[in-house]
Amino acid sequence: MKLVRKILSFGFQEKAYAILLGLILLTCLVPLYGLTRYAIPFYDDYNYARPVWIYYTLSGSTLKAAVVGAMRNAFTMRYAWQGTYGSIFMMGLVPMIFGEQYYFLGPVFLITIFVLSIFTFVGVLVRKVFEGSVWTMLGMQFGTATLFLLLIYTAQQGFYWYNGGVHYIGMFSFMLLYLSLLISLLYGGSKKWLTILGVILSLPLAFFVAGANFITVLQTPLVALSILAAVALLSKNKRVLLWLPSLLVYALGFYFNVSAPGNKVRAAFYVGRALPPVRAVLASFPEAIRFAREFLDWRTILIYAMLIPVVWRLVKTDKIKFRLWVFPILAVWSFCLYASTCTPGLYGTGANDLSRSINLIKITFQAMLLLNMAYAFGLIRTYLPKLPDFRVSWVAVLCWLLVWTFFYKISPDRIGQYSAYGAHYYLTSGEAKAFHEQYDNRLALLRSDQSDIVFEPYSVRPWFLIWKDISGDPMAEENQSIKAYYGKTSVIAGQ
């Protein structure tokens, strides 16, 4: 009996459990990175790359020429289409301008910057705000990155289509890096030169992030100003004054973005659909509830269960005083922040029907849920201080794996619901390779002297790599974009 009890009581210490979470994240990243080599450009990639590619080619084909071309394109698009200059700058730097064979670097960048930004933001919160241990930090980083990465709403428009991905996931990642820098300034060390450097770096980063998509542009000041208000009222930390230059620059960039003449051009396409500002804000709340019902499924709950031991250790801190009256305020604030991610879509187009923007809506929902979970655990530890830390029993981990496997097996759409599995499936089934070989055949035609191009239809269409093909109509927008990029008379796909 003693042996049985000893076996059953065996569990993972904090270090071992963090390593386990790290292995789970690595398991997700390997197929996601592996699939990047088969990614191909689509029509908006061509639209935003073409002026940059022309300038790059005519100006000596240097990296400086590519950057200047991307800046010129962002300025032009401010008048022609929309004011999101930060996003448009990144859209113009699609790696295909250096050669179509380098397009895969775009998805590699998006996955990397996304994970890096999560690690940076979570690391700053754990080490600076909560003063948690290194292993608590690593556990939170691995677990949070797995949550956001594995259950992303659509990996295709999040990572594998560069144009759509960099406009939303990419700029969201830069927002996390910017907020991480601001929070770090509140907890600066004794070296003044590091503080000065941080303030200086925050200025261009603030202006860049202010040129993002409207979800990120709205979300950034809401989070920053909320933190600033909380710090000023509760801790009276005078270092918040270090934020003022950066926030001023952000305000200028925000105005430069939303006042762009091109925004009116784009809005003309959605006349009759877009909601006025007040209605858009009010409609955001039922819209947020609708999405929450979709997002809060058993898969999300199981990953949160996996994070419980790490969060429990995180809130064992004297740095933060958890107060009961704050919890409802935090809950309301976090729901309003989450609902705000639905507002730009309703205001701009009358609907939140773009998968690439729903990626940010879902990530914000998951983050706010995690924040409330952490504060609830903090309250429990505050009012029940004698509750001990606990090791994660191997029996609990085994039960978790069995439950996860069961629900995974009965999932109706494992490819669409688990990004890592979808990437693994397309790699191991050979669909991704076959699809890319057919794309290479199309590319050979586009590089030929033939002026009227007729493509063979794809025999396989891996969803992560293609969400829409060109049509048989030569005047369709996607056909026109490819035709213009390669200087052809017409480009169509055969039936």
C-alpha cells in the first residue's frame, strides 16, 4: 500500500511541469513551421508588393530600396485606399519582392513574431509585475503561446497568407512588444541609460503601432491608458510620466491613420452596410457574446485546466494586493475591452466576417479570460492563505491527456480546429507538396513569354495554403492583380 500511495503521489515539480508545457508548444511549432515552405502568395500580396517591387528593381535591388519603396507605397495608399500606414508598410515588404521562392519567409516571420511577442509580454508581466520565478514565467509563456497558437481561429489567414496575417497577427504582435516596453519602464532598474533608451525606442514603436489595423489601433490606447490610470490611482508610481512622450506620439499616429483621405475611398465600398459610431459600439456587446459562445468550448477549457498549476504559483506574490471589490470592475473592464475588438468591423463594413480579424477577437477573448482566472485565483489565495502549493500528479496529467484525446477524436473538424494538426495533416498527406508543385507550374507560365495565361485548376487545395483561387473571369480582382504583377494580357483559371 505504501508503494501504491508513493506512486500515486508522484507529481511534476514546477520545473518539470514547465518543461512539459514547453514540449507541448514545440510539438505545435514543428508542423506549423514545416508547412511554411509550401505557402504561396495571393492577390493582395501582388497588389501591395507590385509598387514596392518596381521601385526595388529600378533602384538597384538593395534592402534600402525595398524599405524606401514600402514607405512610398504606404504614403500613396494613405490617399488611395486606407490610412493604416504601419500595416501597409509591412504588406509592401512581402518577401516575394526578392523572388517568389522567398515567400515562405513571410509565414516564418509571422509565427516567430507572434510567439516572441507572447513570450515578451507574459515574461514582463510575470517577472516585473508579479515577481514570479523563472520557471513560473516559462510555464506561463509556454502555456499561453500554446493556447493562442493551437486554437487560432484560422491559421491560413493568421500565418500562411502574408498580407492578411501581417495586417492583423503581425501588428497585434508589435502591439504586445510595445506594451511590454511601456510596462518595463514602470519597473526600471538603477541604470538610467536603459530607461532613457526605453523611452527613445518607445517613440518610433508607438508611431508604427498607431498605423495598424483598427482593432489594434483601438485596443492599444485602451490597455495603455487603463494601466496608466490604475498605476496612478493605486500605486502612485511617478514613472508613468515616462509614458507621456510615447502616448503623445501614438496620438499623432492615430490621427494620421484615421484622418487619411483614403479611408473615405474605402468606406464608399460599404455604404449602406457600415454602422454609425454609436450603433457600432452598442452592437459590439451582443456581437462579443455571440463570439464568446463559439470560442468557449471544451478545447479552450482543457487548456486553461492545464494552466491552473502555473497560474496558482503565479498569484502567490506579495507584489499585488488582490481586493474583492476590484474583481467585478476587472470583469466588466475586460469584457468591454474584448467587445471593443468587434467595434471596428461593425463600424467599417457592418459585419465581423473576416477570419483574419476574428483571429484578434478570439485571442483577446482568451487573454481576458486568462486574466480573470488569474485574479480569481489571487483572491482565493488571499482569503484562504493556508492553502498549500501542490505538485501536479502524473495521474492528473494522464487523465487530462485521455480526456483531450477523447474529445480530439470526436472533433468534427480536427484540421480547422487545431492549427498544429492541420499543418501536420497537409504535410504528411502529401497535399501541401502536390499543391505547391502545381503552383510552380503556374509560376513557370507566368515567367514565360506567353501573354494570355490559362491555368489548370488545382487538383488539391489545402485550406491552410489557399482560401480562394482566381476565377475564369479575367476581370476579377484577383485575376487582375496577378496579371498586373507579371505584365500579362490576361490571366484566368480553366474549368
